[in-house]
Amino acid sequence: MIALLVALVEHLKVDERQPPVAIEENRSRALRLGTAPLSIACALLVLAELAALAKVIPERWDTYTLATDNVGQLAGRSCGLSDSVYVEDDPASGVLPASDHQPEHPVPDARGGQDESPRQYLAHTSRGFARGGLPDTRDPAEGQPTWTPPNRIGPVSGSYGAPTRTGEIRTPWSGLPERARTGEVPVVVSAAGTTSGANAVTVEFGRDTAAGFEILDRVAVGRGGDRSWSDERVPTPEAATKVRLVAEDRALDENGWLAVSPPRAPQLTPMTDVVGDDPAFVEWTAAMVHACANMTRIRNGIAELPRYRISGGQELRDMGQGWSAPNAGGPFGYLNVATSMAEVPTYLRNDGGTDWGSLYEVHPYEPDALPATAAADTRIEQHWGWWRPGPPSTPITLPGDAPASNDRSDIQPGPR
């Protein structure tokens, strides 16, 4: 209204019978000289941006880039980032079994362990570690066990509760499948607790030779102060044919326990095939690069429950979760009440160490329940603009974080 009033006053001030006299000025040369630096700077900036995009194409040709994605989109044969992400459908199926032929004779120059000969060091051992040796603590808000291994991986061995509070475990040697020997997938170990400092977790690779068994490489894994369950991904060195895990607990305090899973070689499926046409809740920070995702809809005030949730990488994850949070009026308001979620291990093609984002499987608490649309009665009403349907509903407090599915007994293990 204020803008309309100002426009009216300005209009009435103009005398149409005596229009202002226009004065011609030759300013073309001045305009050209004045705008030239800005035009040149903008042109150079555009060229620099295009050159940076062009430079990365050959460097990352075998994995995902926005440039190759755009080319694929123009050709109509790209689902964006989803095509380059691979999903570990069933982590338990990738666990490497112990080899039938365990190495017994090391190469002549092999080194042994502490107070052990090289031959003794090659053997499997477990001292102070027990299957399922984890603290029996529960989250005070949700009442769920705190240290349940994710993704139904197992069996896990932990040193919690050991009489001496220390221990060591060397798993039997496992044969590496071809997908790991060729570098198609890394060797993955899940670990929790204290994995650094006095403790150590090491992945050892070896091979059989005419002179005996040779340990080719020892790769230490672990994440400083992060005690939660995490996957450590280790590339297979060239010529390695066997792998094992060595975990040492040397911390004497009660919180210095350590837990590990056997090594595994993931069996992967493209994310495009896993998600397919199932409804997916894609956080807005990730929506641009997942072009084929069948995003959930809200019709007549009823939200469709997703089968999967897709979030952005580390730099965008907090932003997407904050936008989705109940206290911001986001979709987690109903998702956190009706469902629980479990993050699925994923790998970016030919770049498994890059945090592309996260894929979560969504598990409704009542999976066989009819959708709310089955009970909906939809009709059209007409009201004046000042009509009031009644007092607003009473606000309720909803849970903030999405509950985890790790401890639900009604979810069947195996491929999804």
C-alpha cells in the first residue's frame, strides 16, 4: 500500500502537457571504456571456471564428476551420482571365511611377535577377547543398546570385561577373492572402542611363496577419539592373496576396551538398482545430483513414507539434517515417529575413500499397515477468506534424531 501511494504521488507530479526536454550526449565512447575492465574480468572468470571443470574430467574420468554427469544427462542416459555409488546390500555375506590352508612356514627373514617366533606369529590366537565382548550400556533417551554392531555384521570380538583388561587377537588367514585382489573393492574392517594410543588395529596382507609365507604389508587403522562403530577401508596391495586382522588391547583402564569384526570384501550393487523406483526421501542438499530418485510426495496433507533416505556428504550433512529436523518443521517430524533408519555401507566408484553422502534404509514400525490414504475422505469446500476452522491444535514435542534400526529384531537380515 505504501509503494502504491508513492507511485500515485509521483504519477500526479508529472505534467503531461510540458514533458521534460531530453538532452542528447555522446557517451558511447565513455561507456565502452568504463565497462571494458568489468567485461574482461567477467570473461576471464567464466573461462577459468570452465577450464577448472575441463581439467578435472580426464583426472577423474573413472569416477563421478559433475562434468561427465552433465554430458550423460544431455545424452539422456544418466541418473547422476546414483550411477556411481555402489551399495553393500548384505555386509554379513562379504565376511571372509578362514582359509582351509593356514600358513605355517614363514619366509627365512620374517619377523615374529613379542616373545614369539615367526612361525608362532603366523598362527591364530585370541587372548582377552571374547565373542560379543561389548559393554552392556543403553542410550538413556531411547533405551537401546549403545554398542550393537551396525548392518548386522558379525561375529564381533571384544576385549570388554577381560580379567586383565588387556588382550590380543589374530584372526585366521582368509583368502582374498578376485574382486579384492583386482582392487575392485577394498578390504573392510569394522571397529569400535579405543582403536589408537595404547591399542592398535592392523590389517595384514600376505602371500604364499616357494620359500614360505611372506607378509607383504601391515596397515594400521583406527580413528583417534571416535569410539563408535566405523568401517575402515584398506586397499589390497599388489600380489597379496591372504589377509587377516590383528588387534591389540594394551589399555589398562575400564574404557580402554576394543572390539573388531572379521575382515570382509564387500559384494556391491549399483545404488540405482538397489533404490530403483522405491520412494525415497532425498534431503534438499543432495537432490540435484540424484536425478532418477522417486521422491516422496505429500498429497492432501498425507505424507508418503519412504523406503530409503539419501543425504549429502559431510560438508552438507548437518545442513540437510537441520532443515529436516522436527524443531524446524521438517520431515523428520513424522519419520522419527513412524520409522527407524539404518545407514547402508556405500562406496563411490573407484574412489571408496570419498564421502559422497549417505544412504539409509527406512524401516516402518508397522510395515504391513495400510497407508493413511486408505482412510482419507477427500472433498472440496468453499469458504470466505475470513473463515476460521477453529482454534489451532496443541503443539507437541517430537524426537529430534532418527532412531537407529540396529536393535530391531523384526528386521530380517540378508539382501534388501
